[in-house]
Amino acid sequence: MNLVVLMRMVPDVVEELEIASDQKSLDPEALRLIVSESDDHALEEALLLKERCGGGVTVVAPEAPEVADLLYTAAAKGADRVIQLRGIEPGLGVAAMAEACAAALSAIPGLLPADLVLTGTQSIEDLDGLVAPLVARRLGWPYLGVVTGVSDVSNGTVTVIKEFQAGYRGEFQVSLPAVLGVQAAEKPPRYVPVAKVRAAMKATRIEEFEAPQPVPEPLQDVAIVALAKPEAAGHAEMLEGSVEDVAGKLCELLAERGLL
Amino acid sequence: MAGNIWVVADQWQGRLTDITFEALALGREVADALQVPLEAVLLGNGCASLAEELGCADTVICAEHPALAEPVPETHARAVAELAQQRQPRAILIPATNTNWGANTLLAALLDVPGVNFAVDLKAVDGALEARCVLYGGKIEVRVQPRKEPAVIGLWPGARPADQGRSQRKPSVEQASVSLAAEPKVRLKRYIEPEAGEVDLTRQDILVAVGRGIQSKDNLELAEELAQVLGGEICGSRPVVDQGWLPLSRQIGKSGLTVKPKLYLALGISGAPEHVEGMKDSALIVAVNTDPHAPIFNIAHYGVVADALELAPALTEAVRARKG
Amino acid sequence: MTDPAAGTFLGLPARVVLWVLALIAFGLFGWRVAGYIRVLARARPEPRWDQWPARLKRFALEILFQRKLLEEPLIGAAHLLIFWAFVFYATSFFWNLLRGLLPFLPIPYADQAAWMAVALELFGAVGLAALAAAAVRRYFFAPPRLEQTRDAGIILALISVVLLSSLTGAGALALAGEDHAGVGIASLFAGLLSGLGVAPEQGAQLNVAMWWVHMVTVLGFLVYLPYSKHLHLLASPFGVVFGSLKPPMPAASEGAARLEEFTWRQLFSGLACAECGRCDRACPALNSGYPLSPKELMHHVKEMIMASLASGGNGHRLLGDRVKPEAVWACMTCLACIQRCPVGNEHVPVLIELRRRLMADGEIEAHLQEALTNLARYGNSFGQSARNRARWTQGLDFKPKDARKEPVTWLWFTGDYAAYDPRLQPITRAAARLFQRAGLDFGILYEAEQNSGNDARRAGEEGLFETLMEKNLAAFAKARFERIVTTDPHSLHALKNEYPWQNGGVPVVHHTELLWELIRTNRLPLSKRLNGLVTYHDPCYLGRYNGVYEAPRQILRSLGVEFVEMPRHGSRSYCCGAGGGRIWMEDVPGIQERPAESRVREAAAVGAGTLVVACPKDWVMFQDARKTAGLEDKLAVKDIIELVEEATNP
């Protein structure tokens, strides 16, 4: 199977997020980037598929600070090719980036034909779209998101498990080639020791590829009015005191409402 | 016809979901502000009877086709796109549920217009449409104005109370036809039911929910004891289920259950949007978390900054003493 | 006196028989031992040839004086006597053999030299008594983890025969009336023999017969030795002399699963094991119900070596076939096994090599994976922003100096737990106030401090340890300071012993050492005497790893509290269960009593009202344990910092 995984770096919400003075973007000073969590799952699912069905995994990522680490880690985990896309401005919103990625996929030598393009089903910056369906639309391939399992490749189709609600899941049949938005891999993303990543740094070459067309102004079709920290509509009444005090107060509360 | 506000109805197993009504409530406000009609779009095969529930809208555009019987976002997006190209609405509100995840983006791409994701509010500002979207795990809000029509808005749960979108009124129903590929490339083969949990959590009055703050599977028993003494059941957020500490049948949130108990006690849960959407309508929400800035405190009625592992046993004792 | 090797035996000259038997015995023995050496030669190298004075001192203490065995005084004394009996008897054997094989040597037989005869008689009797005591202990009062094996029985029997034959021979000689300087034991045996009906004329013949019984038994023992646990006779001196002079940590490697991937020293432990069970009795993992037995581990190593000798080839695996991953991950690296082992075995390095292999194969459990990922990304195991490392200082009414920006005398390395755990932050602030009160010129690295890497290294993530170490060293290089103090024993160990400092490095001390110094020199004057009965838990990484036992006790004595020791104190301290990365791992099902619970019960059992600790992880573990053990009302857990602050508050 020829698998392509689209991954990218997004702001790490463990750090405090600050809004830039123009109010239309995040303050880059406070920012640290991290691999988008469901993209990590997409890579894991691809690697699991490769282990089961054979083939190759290529990881493609737009350039960003620390993206080299992402790519070397992917290589250490088992990706066969790692490619960095240049010329795509990182920033809020994904429509432009997805467009550029989709165009690049068609243009990178040896990448297509592929069987599956996998990427995260969503990310924390998807203001103006989701990457997977945008790429699917551009390539003219079918799409399915919220994927938690891929198996049974046969006769040009693949069986995909998708999550619904209330614990229900659905088994879908998707014609290949297709684009899948992965919610969670069948196993948690594997750990790769630092020593292996370092070894990958020496043994792997990150291919670089210029995004093939002038990338449109991000979000030209969606004008950002302002970013803000959410003002909570309300806030909980906080109970203070020792653990015993609070337990007592909560008991009172519950009793008043007839819950005890 | 042109310039109307559309709400695409979301269905699950033959019934309309709460978020459909939330979207209708929001759509109603926007349509009234812009003084245009509100239309609901109902897709399916043999679902026409659902149209009468959509009375909050002025008209229901009902499009039925065999291919729409399966919950495949691609197919549904194509159908809405076809209708939209004919009828040129001003804005299309699509509920963002797992069922039709991605449909909003596909629809926007098909219509070559901008899509807006994770919207929790929409209003008319000086004649323009402005959406408020929640990003970065709930930490940052962005207000945006789509510059092209129709504006495709992916709506997050909780924008308005669902009841606000329910109406006794019977809307006028218009049958529409769409032409779709006979052999879609994405087909639903079967539903996989969750393993039967012993209890139906949606019927419980009291739920004790655990999140990552519970730290390990062993500590579950502290929560279980508390649930037992309160006469309720235990449930959890996604990370806890992913770890295997609780079965999928006890997951609350986007891919799990939506519950509205009389008491929802959230222990060590941060309050990420995907979880909150599953419990925000609970009558009494009490949250315990060591992080005073945890988003859960924004939707809880009462909050405690403490270690759930210390508070749970203390509360168990207090309740036991109280109950005698 | 007759030459016992003269004469004939079944028609052959006895001396020839002796030669043949000796050659066969030594040949078989040598061949087997050569086999072991060949196996060890296939393993990876490990240099243990430095610091000979220290090594020889160890030899004297552990082998000649049997220091570790004397920790269990009764059997220790018995074994000491058996050992010295063996030394004399081995000497006598070689002496006798040489003289028997080479009759032209101008020396008498061993028992013909008066002083030797006395020694043999004395040690023979005392040795038999000690042997009897050992046998009684083994068969009637066996401590846990001492297995009743056939091997053990055979050895007891063989040694008894060796000693008895010698004493009987001496008795026979005395019976025959030959002048024999002795201490009366020979006469005793003469009396016994007489009582059994042996006539004085038969004495000389019996003496010769006993000589042969003795020599043949020893030769037989020689052949049997390499196949039994008594190989420790040969191996333990080497094990002790080539033991690690500091807590052992294997040099960076990719881990080991197969025989050839271990070092010779790691394999050697398997050969030297005497199966005494002391390691097992001390192991907190085993005693809690984890599937790890240090003794079994050594046994599996030995088995692997035996299998390799039996069938050759390179496919002999320790990991998986013999030792399961659950056992490998159970180790807390507390070093109790190594501390107790009388033959110098090093169990922990074997486990660390196995962990490195599991790590390389990505087979680690989810919790540990998360902690390591957080360490790599944020420099702390809590998954919190590095920027928040110094948030704990916000509760102080002064701002500690920033060692990145101005020179300080003392660099205070807080460690993750003290900085990030909200329950520990008040104690960290108390330490800051104490340092301030004492007028110490100290500073912290604020966000530049990273986890020391100690626990990542012990979890088998060598690359992560190196990354963290490099970042810390870079931060140290930019700062200017003279000494380091740390409130975390794990960090202490890494910084002091495992970081490659240039130019001899800087002194690194633990806060108890510093606080004692400040109290002793009155820079932290005590304002009141504290009451109560307290006991103290020696942290593994402060005590066993770094030998700091006295300073905390000095502090406690000076504070006025009444102090009582727990039975397992000092180097026998019982681990809280957090080390080796275990604080980041899930408990396995089937745990009977967590180490921390056992410890708090021990503290309560000696009547202490407060269990005093000196390590943040200990504090966390014991606070949890006192709840789960139901001791919240009876036992408080406090860091020594808290007590010092109380006693020095103005």
C-alpha cells in the first residue's frame, strides 16, 4: 500500500496563548508549536497499516519551527520518506494550506499514485475548513472523517471504522484512492526513544519541495474581525476551604436539592 | 428564495438530534434580524415525516434519494450543494456532529465559498454575517465575517438551547429532487453497537464523571465508591476511555453519550469542548480540578480547586454520615 | 608416619591412581570453567580494572571478613567460620595433593605439620558445628526465599564428609598412639572410634583410608563445583573485586536481550549467585507482589549461560524466553539487592539493559510513555510548560536570585516534583525561606532547569537522559556558581555522579547536608525545641546510593524531637516504590501491599507520630500510603525542611 500522511505543527495549548496586538493572530513570542494530535494518530494508523499490508509511508509536512523534529521522529517510527513543503505560511486557518498541500501532493515526484492520504480529522486551528475534505475535493477522491480503524484492503476498497455518537461506530466501505480524517489510531501513537530519533537525524534526508503555486492570502474569503480570550458566559461559584469543609458544603448543597 | 438562511437538519437513527433544534433557534434569530425566511433542509430517504418537527423554520426543503439513506457526509454535502446552487441561500448552518463530520467543508468547497468551523454563535452586524468560533481547545475565540455567499457555517453544539428551536407550528414542506451518483464511493455497511453497558447512563439522575485528573485506574474505586454512596453511576471523558479504564459505553462527549442528569460531578475533567457538549445541559454541574483556569469552571455551577483524589473520599464520608 | 600415597590400590600403585584421579578431576573442572570463560569472552567488554587499592580493600572486607553476611549475625558468624575452615582445608588439600603427587618434594604432608594439624582440627570441629547450625537453619528455620534444593543438600553432605574424614583420620592416628599435637578433638574422635570397636592397630590403616576418602571427596567436589551453586566459591572473590565501586550504571548501549549483548560482568553475576535469597528478602518489588525476583533473575542468567554451553549458537535470549517485560518494569532501582548480596552480584544493570531493549522496541506502557514524552518536550514529567517551573516562588515575599543573570554561591536545583507538584510547593517555599534566613547566597535557574534525567536513564531511555543532561549542562555553563544544593536525591545522584563535569566539577550536596551545616554553625539558630516521637526514612538515592545517613539524623537530634529508628533503616531502608521510573507507571493487578504502605505501617509500628522524609517523591508516596493504609489519624508525614522551619521560626 502506498500511504501518504499529511501532518502539521499547531500551537501547543499547554503554553499560555497570547493574542498579538493587532488582535488578528496569536502572539508568536509566547507560542510553541507541537504536532497536531490527530495527525500523530494518522501517522500511527498508517504505520499499523504498513505493518499489516506492506507498502510504504510518506510523511508530508508544511514548514514550521521544529517541523524537522516531527519529520525525523516520523522517520524513526518507520516512515519511508519524509518531505517538507516550503512556501506555505503557517497561521490561522487551513484552507490555503490544504489547497497548497493538495496541489503539492500531485506534483511531488513519485508520491502519487497513492492508495490513501491520511491526516488528522481536525486540528485546533481549523477556522476555515478541515484539511482532509479539502484535500479530498482537490484530488477528486472520496473522503471520510472521524476514522478509528482501517482494514481489509481488497478489490480497490478498504474497510473503515468511523465513530458516531453514544458509543456507536459505523463500518464503511471506501473506494480507493481516498482521503481519511483520523480521529484515533487503533493503538496509541508509539513511543520512539530519543536515541532512535537522533539516529534518524543522521540517516534520513528530509526532502524539500516548493509548494507549486502562489499560495493565496490566508483567509481572504473569511475576514478575521478579532481574536479574544473567551469571556465565560458564567462562572462556577467556587467553594473554598479544606477538603473536609468543601465536602460538608457540597453535602448541604445536594441535600437542599433533594439529591441525597 | 435567494438570500435565505438555511439550517441543515442532523439526524441520528431516524430521529432529529438536539443540535438541529439549537441550529434552528440560532437560524431563526439571524433570519429575523436580516428579515429573510428561515428554511430547513431535510435529507434522507423516507424521512418526510420528520419535516413537521421543523416548525421553527418557515419552510422545509425535503430532498429524498436512496443514496441519502446512509449517513455519508460526502453524499449529503453534494445534495445540499445542488440545492444551494439552485436556490442561492445567504447562509447555510450545518451542525458539526460526527455523523456528518466534514460535510460543511465539502459543501463549502463544492460551492467554492469560504467555510467557517467551530461556530458557537452567528449574528448580523451591519448587514454582514459575523460568526464567533471557538478554537485552540476552547482557549481562544475568533470573530469572523465570511466575504462570499452562501456562508457555510459549521455549528458547534450549545449555540442556543434546543428547546428554543422546537415549535408546534407546522412548516410548509417543499419536495425537492437531487441527482446523486448511483454508486457512491463511500458506503455504510453496518452499525457497530457499543458493548451493552449494564446501565443506561442517559437515564441516571446522578453521574460521577472522571477525567485525567484521576491519574490511574486504581483511583477509579474512589469515584465508584462516591457514585455508589450517592446512588449514581460512574462515567468518564474520552482520555479515560482511551486508556481502557472505562468502557466506551461510559464515555460522555462527542463520540459518546449526551447526558442531562440532575447532578453531574466532574472529577479531574478539564472541560474540553468535546466533553462539555455531552453534559452541558445537566441540571447541577459540580467540577473539581487542581487547575483554577480549567475551562470546566466556565460551565459548572459550583467549582472546587482541589485534588479530586482527596475530595472524593472526603465527600464520600460526608455523604455517608449524612445519609446515616 | 606413613605416606598415604605410597602402596597399592587394587593392584595399581596408589600414586598413579592419585595422578589419574587428579588429572581427571582438574581436567573436567578446568574444561567446564574454561567453557564459562569462553562464554563471558563472547559478551561485551566492561572495564573494571581501575582503583586497585579500593578493590583490594573490598576483598578484605567482603571476602576475608564476610562483612555483608554478618548483617544476619548468627548465620553470618557460622558462614565466617565455614569460610575460614574452607581456606585452611583448601590449603591443606593442595598441600597434600602436591606432596602426594610429587613425593620428592622436601615437605611433609599437611597434617604432619603440627601447626597445620592443630588448625585443621580446630577448624574442622568448629566448621562442623557451624555447618550443623547452617543445616538446622536451612531445614527447620528457613528464611523466606531460601529454596530447599538437592544441590544444597549435596553440598552440605560433601563438606561434612570432607571435614569428618579429616577429623576421623586424625582420631585414627591418635588411637594408634602416634604423637599428635592437637586440641583434643583428635582424642575425642579416637575415643569415638574406640567405642565403635576400632582397635589401635587399625589406626594407621584407618588414617590412610580417611586420607583417601578426604582427597577423593574433594576431587569429586571439584568436578561437581562448576555445576552447582557452589561455583560461588570460585566466582565470589572475582565478583567482589570486580564489583562496581559506585552504584552500577551500564555504559550507554542499545540494551540487551541475548547473551552476547550483555557485558561479561552482567553475565558473571549469574555464575556467582549462591541462591541465598538475601536479595529477594530485601526487594520491595517482590515483597509487594510484583512479578520480579532478583534471585530468579540471576538464576535465569545462569540458565542462559548453561544453555549456551550445552547447545552453542547465538540465539540464547534472556528477554522474553526467561524474563518477562512485566518483571523488567517492576524494578524500583532501590539497590537493596546489590547492597545485600554477599557475592557482589549486580542485578539492576541487567534490568536496565533489558529496559533499554524494550524501550528501543517501543514496548513500554502508556503512562511511562506519556511521562517520557513530557520530559522530552517540556523538560518535566508533569507535562506543564517549562515557563511555569518557578511559579512556586510566587508565594514568597522575596524573589530568589536568578542564577542565569547574576553569580551566586549556591545553585539550588529543585527538581520537578518540588517545583511543579502543588502539594510540595509549600515545602519548597519553606526551604527558600530557610536559605534566606540563614543568609545563604543562593539562586535558581528558573525556566532553564530541566529534569536531571536520572529517572529517564533508569527507565532505559538513555538518549533522553543525554538530551536533558546536555540542556542542564548548557544552563550550568552560562551561570556562575560555586556549589550546588538540591532538595531531590534523584537529582543529587545524577548531578553528583553521572554528569560529566569539567575540571573536577563542583560540590553537590543534598539539602539535609546543607541544613545540618547551617544549624551546626548556628547560621540557622534554633528558636524552640520540637516535641514528638519521629522516625526517619532514608531515601534510596540519598542513603544507599550516596551514603548520606548521618546529616538528617544530626538535624533531628538537634531539633529536640524524640527519635526512634525503624527496623529497616540506614542502608537497609525500604524503598517507597517511586524509583526507577515506577512513579510514572501503573500498578499491576495482584499487588498485595505497596512498598509505601508497608513503610508507613512500619513507622506506625515503632510508635512514631511523624515519619520524616528528605525526598519529594517519598513525601508524595507516603502521603498517599497513609490514606490507603488507614493511618491518617495516627501518622503524619513531613519533610525535614518543615521541621527545621518550625524549629527556627523567629
